[in-house]
Amino acid sequence: MSTRSVLPDLSDDVCARLREAFRRTSYDADGVVTALGGAAHAALGRGEPVPAERATRDAGDLGTLIRLFLLGGVEPETAVKSAFAPLSPEDAVAAGVLSAVQDGYRAALDIRPHGDDDGSWWVVSDLDADVLGTTVPEDHVLGVGHASLSLIRATSRRPVGTLLDLGTGNGVQALHATRHAQRVTATDVSSRALALAAATFRLNELDVELVHGEWFAPVARRKFDQVVCNPPFVVGPARVDYTYRDSGLAGDDASALVIRQLPGFLNEGGVGQLLASWLHTGREDWADRVSRWLPAETDAWFVQRDVADPALYVGTWLRDAGLDPRSPEGRVKAAAWLDWFSANDVRGIGFGFVTLRRAAGRTPTVVCEDLRQAYDDPLGPEAAGWLDRVDWLRNSGSLLDVRFVVPDTVLLESVEEPGDEGWTTTIRRLHRTDGPGWQHEVDDLAARLLAGCRGTLPLEDLIELLAAAQGLEASELAAAALPVVRELVRHGMLVPAAR
């Protein structure tokens, strides 16, 4: 496996001319979708290039750029000169943007539009294995993949003064951070990643501080209002095949390291959000494992989105790097990886989002839960809301004095089965229809109690009325109800009534 020695040189001048070409041709997120049309754009996202290639034939200069950067094609010199003007093909080659080949030019870097609701950027990264036709080098800088997009959607966008993007890669997390943070700092251990991230920021005319170094060392003794991190979270033997995914630490130690150290770099009340992986072993529950990573006085929300079978996990990551698991090299790597899993009693690999907050002087809240169902809404606003609700619970005093309301977005679903005397309810389930779609099974008593939560009576009165109607002790019913109420409040399924 090789490591590239030549870094691209996207100077201010090159970026200015490239930006002018992109703007002139409408090579941006909306322009690409318009040129391709919905069906061809969706096909491209599925890895099916032919519909997109056909759609670009009459798209002029924009079509040339799409075929070069998004389809990995070769374009003739006349088309490249026209599309890249005022940047000449020769200068684009010298900067490392294009490569000269027999029939014209092809992309030497992946430069593609990436947008949000407020506009569009360009992200600079390396060509993937499919375009290269071989495995990627060790210092490969990954493009905007599913993991990056999921962290983008899981990040709170409330305004902050300072934000750290730890392990920035191509810089896409920092791009989004510039929307809500006054000052953004980005670090990476890879010189190539920093060079491409710098090109990303320069191309988009953004001022982001870039610092080289491993983990938190480049920002020692500094603190931030927010930290985001997409770390090299792939778990397995202690080795580094690719710097974008492998930490050199064994197992899930990379995720553990970030979670242990991150709160120390937050200002009081500061928030950290990251992707992480953790091992499921036969010796302990995953929630116990990750909870031990936490430093004192830290609120933490671990959301497990998936648990992968070890064999499936290994095959997926081999293919990710362009390595065929059936090849001799693939077989050797897979065997060593699976041997390590077996020796360490690994039954599965969990993956998900972690939200951390400094909670100095307060009793921290730590919650580990599964969220494996599909949902459409981004998790970022939900994470911010979760922290707000944790604060409210911590400061609210007795919940028995609170008048609660069930939001309109929460429904009570029931599952019934036929019996000798008609239908019998077997499951009652609360379902929040917005956000991540939280669901809670409740018994008949809980459903009756929640039916009374209309904002008129405090919880204590509702419990006393329900206890009297059911012939129960109010104190016993309250002791059983309060943990359920707290959980529903944390999930936004029960809210205090407006005063």
C-alpha cells in the first residue's frame, strides 16, 4: 500500500479562477440537479452513471464538469478549456486538479458540490477506489460519505462562539459549522487531509483555522463551545491501513479516547457531538462499556443506530477501500480481522451518535438507548432538545407539582388480537410522529394517566384521582409513574404546560 508524496497546490489564484469557472457554469448543488434531472441524479446516487452521462450530453460546460468530477470520465482538450476558463488546463494539471491523458484530461481530485438549505459549497477530496480502479493509498482523503452526512444531520446548529472540528478530513463538517459558529478550528493528523481541507475552505472563501496534529494535541489547553468529530472509528486489530478510518488503536479504543478527553476541551455548558463505535462482547452490556468511558460531571446521550455482525462488518470495510474480500490480500486481511474479533469475544459492533456536555457541579445524566428504526428528521435538533429537557428535569424540583401536556405529535397506538370474547389489547404504544419517532410501550394505567395530562391538573392530583378510581395506593402509583414520566419528558413525549 502506498502513501502519496505529492500534495495538490490549490493556491489562492487557482481557487479564484476555479471558483469563477464553477460559478459561470452553475456547477453547484442546484445546477447539477437541474442539469441531470431527478431520475438521473437519483441513479447517480445509487452508483448508476449511465443515466447521468446521457443527461449531460446537451449540458455544455456544466456537462463537461459533471462528467469529469462526478462520473470519472475523460474529456477532450477543447471541452476542458471551455469549461475551466479562466483556469487553463495546463494550470489545472500543475495544481493537481486534472491529469493529462492520451485523449484529453481527467479529474485528479474529486471536487463536487455539496449543499444545505442555505446554499452550496464545493468539497475537495481524493478519487475513490471505483474511479481509480485500484485500492486507495493509505493517506486517502475520503469524500462526503454516509457517515459524514449522518453526523451533519446529528449536529446541533445553535449559534456558538467557537467550534472545533476534530479530524476534519475533507473539511465538510467545518463547512456546515461556519453557518452557526463565529470561529471554526479544524485539525487532522494527515498532512494530505489538511491540504485538501485548506483547498475546500479557500475555494469557498471561508476563514477556518487549520492545525496539524494527533487527536487533541494541536489544541492543548484550549476550550471550545462545541466540538464535532468524525473519528477513525473502525474497530479491529491495532493497525493503520487507511488514516481516514483506522486509528492504530485496538478495538474501540479510538472512540473511547475521544469520549474520555473531549469534555475537557469544552467550555462550561459546551457540547460535543461525534460518531463512535463500540464492541458488543459476551462479557458485558454495551451500555455499561461506553458509560465507563465518561469522565465525571458529563451529561451523555449514546444513541445506537446499528449493530453489525463481525463477518458483515469486515466485508463491508474491505470493499470500502476497493479490496475484493475474495482476493488473496482480502482473504488474509479478513482472516486476521476475524481472528482478532474471535480472540476478544466480539459478538457485534455497535455504531451510533454520542452527545456530551460539561455539567460541572451537577449530577450528570447518562442515557444509552437504541434508535435503529428508520426516520427522516435530522437528529441535531433532537439532541439539542434532549439536553434542554435534561436540564429542565434536573432543575424542576418535584414533578408531582407540574401540569403536563401530551403534544399533538404523540399518538397512542394499540395492537389487538381476537379472542373468545372479542378483541383484546395486547400492546399499547406511544408513538411520537416527529423527530426520530420515539416509541414507548405503556400499560393501561399509564395510558389512563397520560389521558389526563391536558395541562389543567398537576401530576399529583392526576395520580390521586387514578389511584382512587383503581383502588390503589397513591404513593405506590406515584413511585411507579415518576420514572415513566421522566423518560417520556426526555423524549419530548410529555411536556410541561405553558404557564
